Amino acid sequence: MARKSEKALSRKKFAIKLSEDLLAPWMKKCLNIPTLPQSTRTIIRELVKLDLNIQPPKQSDSKKRKNCTFCQYNLRRMTRNFYQTCSRAMCGEHHV
């Protein structure tokens, strides 16, 4: 029951708000999964209303080059760029 100062929500709006409130903690946990697709990650950030701070890849201190983890194996693209969060190697094509 709504308070006198608040307007009562319609059933549809209440169900949508309830589902968003219940799913918010789960969606925040999913953002920590390193293999989550970028499109899904963007949608979750919009729904949870988090800032879109995409961390740029960092240059590794070592001079070693590694194969890009996102390219097909037969391409064998070598790179020195790594994601900060998961330390995966990525080439210029997969650079955000």
C-alpha cells in the first residue's frame, strides 16, 4: 500500500522496478567475468547505471610479445598490449 505522499505504482511499473532491483547485484557480479562479451558488458552498465570507465590496455613492462588471445590461432598476431584486468594479450584490431 502506498503512503499518502507517494503515488501508487501501476502493476507493470512495480514488476519492472522489482525485477531491476533483484537483478542488480547479479549483474554487478557478472561484470567481473573476464570473458563476458563487450556488448553485454555495455548493456549491464547502462541498466545498473555504472560509469563507463573502460580501462585502456597497458603496455607490458617486459619486451616479450605474445599472440593475441582474441584472434584465430592461424593468424598468429603478435602484440605487446595486454588488458589490465585480465592480463590477456590483444592486437590492434581488438583494441577498444
